[in-house]
Amino acid sequence: MFPENIAERTRRDFPLLNSISGQQGLIYLDHAATSQKPQSVIDSLEHYYKNINANVHRGAHQLSAKATDAFEGARQIVGNFIGANSFREIVFTRNATEGINLIARSWGDSNLKEGDEILLTVMEHHSNIVPWQLLSGRTGCLVKYVGLTPSGELDVDDFCEKLNEKTKLISLVHISNTLGCCNPISEITSKAHKYGALVLLDACQSLAHQPFDVGSIGVDFLVGSSHKICGPTGVGFLWGREHILEAMPPFLGGGEMIQDVFLDRFTSSDLPHKFEAGTPPIGEAIAMGTAIQYLELIGLENIRDWEHKLMEHLFEKLSQINDLRVLGPTPSNEKYRGALATFSVEDIHSNDLASLLDIAGICIRSGHHCCQPLHRHYGLTGTARASLSFTSTIEEIDLFIDELCSSISFLRKNS
Ligand SMILES: Cc1ncc(COP(=O)(O)O)c(C=O)c1O
């Protein structure tokens, strides 16, 4: 069936996408860096600060009870969104990066020792590399990396070769923010579990783009960031299996995460508050819940199908440009691919392309996209990336391609 043009019905909900830049409306093709926010999310933040601003879990007054209800309601929304068994499995964090650091510090410090191994992949974002390098420095565990196939996908054979009895954790991205490939998580998980290893999924680039269910994918931990799913910055979440979270020591200490404090000791509060020290980002968590409700209203299947159509169009157009190389797999009907294209053009610096496109009111990303090891793997220092969302249109892609071609000709003439 022909996918519904969701952009037609959703674009007007996004104030920033309707602002004018130069001759035309702003063309925002940097959704993988951060998503734009619909009016309902902006209203939700404003509503919290105007009407129910109070600290949570601690006030005897009605205002605090209202804030607590809305905050805990957002936790339920997040839990339902990813198919969690219980709200106790959802820990609010500042972002996905903090979620990974939480696991490395809490689970890693208390479970890993010299000789143990952690498996990552070459395509990971720095936030899924550096916390494990730090853990390795503290515990002596070894960090190993799974390589890529020639088409820019996870090399499952290499994964199988590197997986062994010493592997304690596999931490990997669901959809790469640079290659766009969607990793075969169920397969990875079932193989990992045979060796008793846990799997942490970085779902930053998948949650806003396709239906998701943590139960069927089989992982043990998952992290996400609100700002990637149409919600505000400053909040994210960690999901973990309840019995694993239960056995983990607290990450940060302070208010909220305790039951009793004495001069020489403390007892921790129950899940999930055990991992939420200090005053949380209350309004932001509530607005993240609103963002999820907005995505669910559009329908994640609809989003996936529309973005797939956009991707096919983008790739078709990019393939017609000489000396342009796109990283990662080409879109196909058989295999889901993330809605982004990362590319390099021979003898042209990606910053020059991004600057010229910016003058034309088109936002793309340029640089290493927090994936320096991946860029080194390809012998590149930087690339350009155009990333889409359900609000993107075929017309925007065409304008982007026209401007990209003009920019390439201009830079070639002036080099
Ligand atoms: C795949 C991936 N993982 C992790 C992150 C880190 O997200 P945050 O900075 O919100 O913690 C990003 C952000 O770009 C990402 O794309």
C-alpha cells in the first residue's frame, strides 16, 4: 500500500519548521542530532511550569501531589511505549549517555573484573564507547569491537567469533546514527544469552522511527533520549529488567534515592527511585510523555512507512551525483534502514558543503557525528549527514539535492 504522507498532517504542529529562512521555509535535515518539538510538547512544558510546578514525592501539599501524579504518569507512558513489564523498570536520566554511564558504573563496577570482556561495535556513538573504556580502566576488563561488512552493516560472523565465555556484556546501537543500518538485535541477544552475557541497546535513533517492543527484542537494558523523540532536552530514560536493576547498587547518592539515612550509613529506596538521586527534570519528563503520546497518535507504523519512502527518494537522488559516496546499506524493502544518509564527496570538505547549504536555509550535520572510530575505519575525518523525520517531504529532499549539486559545482569551480 502507498504510505500516507504524514508530513502533510503533522508539519503544521511544529512551530520551528514553519519559520522562514531566506526564500523558503526552513529545511531541517538534522533530526538525528535532535528532533523538532510539536506545539503540544511546548504547551506541556508551559502547563507544568504555569500550573503544577512543585517538587515531586516530597510535598504534603496538593500541588506536589499533582506534579507527582503527572511525573509518574510520564513514567507509565514511557513504559507502555517500549513494552516494559512494570514502571519500576523505567529510570529517568538526563539523557541516553547518562543511562549508559549508570550501567557502566553501577552494574559494571560491581560485576566485572580483570579478564572479563565487553563487546561493542565499531559503529558506536562515543557515548557507548567512552563509559566502557573508563570501566576498563577501573576494573581491568577488556573492551573488544565487532567489525563491519563491506556494505556497512554489523558483521555477525565477527560477532560470533568474538563472543565467548568471558563476554559479560554486549552494548550496541539499534540503528546507527551514521551508517543508518538496523542491527539484528534479536539474533545478537539470543546468541549472547547462551553465554550468559547481557545486552544493552542504545535505542536513540530507533524509538521515534518504528514500532518497538523491548520484550520481543529480548535485550536486558535499553537507553533513550527525550530530545530525539520530539521531547525536550534534559531528560532521557534507562529501562532494565527488574531483577537486574534490583541487584545493582545505586549510581549517584543524595535525596530521593534513600529510604533512611544515618550518620554512618543509608538504605536505598525501591526501584526506580534508587537510581534517581536529587530533584529530577520534572516538567521535562512530563513533556517527554506528551511527545510519546504525539508519536503514538501518528502511529509508529505510519512513520516507518513514510520515512522509508522518503529514504528511497533521497538515495535515488544521491546516487545520481558524481563522486558522492554514501556510507551504510542502501534502503531495501526487505530490511529496515534508518532515515538518514551520511555521505562524502571527493575532494570537498563536508563543512564547506554544510556552510553553503546553511546559507540556503538547509540544516545538515557535518563532522564525525560522535563516531570517530567509525570514520577512522573508513579513512575519513568527517562526513555530511542529512537525517529525516516524518515531517520531512519529497519537496524538501529535492530542494536539498538541488542546493547540494550547486554547492558541489561552486566548490569545484573555486578550488
Ligand atoms: C546512536 C546514539 N547514541 C547515543 C547518543 C547520545 O545521546 P544523548 O547525547 O542524548 O545522550 C546519540 C546522540 O546523537 C546517538 O545518536
